[in-house]
Amino acid sequence: MYVPASFAETDTPKLHDFMRRHSFAVLTTQVEGGLVVDLY
């Protein structure tokens, strides 16, 4: 997904806090051999 630089968030603790406060967060990570999906 394209995210313009002006909207990018790189503060990991801030992102984790957001995911904890909003139950719709899904973190998808590409790893060797497939994808890993975590629901928060």
C-alpha cells in the first residue's frame, strides 16, 4: 500500500499504542515462505 511520506508513521511504540486502542488493527508482515498476520 502506498503511503505518502507526509502520512508515514515510523514511531513503533506509537503504532503499537494505536493498535491496542483500536480493535480493528491488523499487522501483516512478509517473511521467507509467506505472510504472517497478527490481529490486535
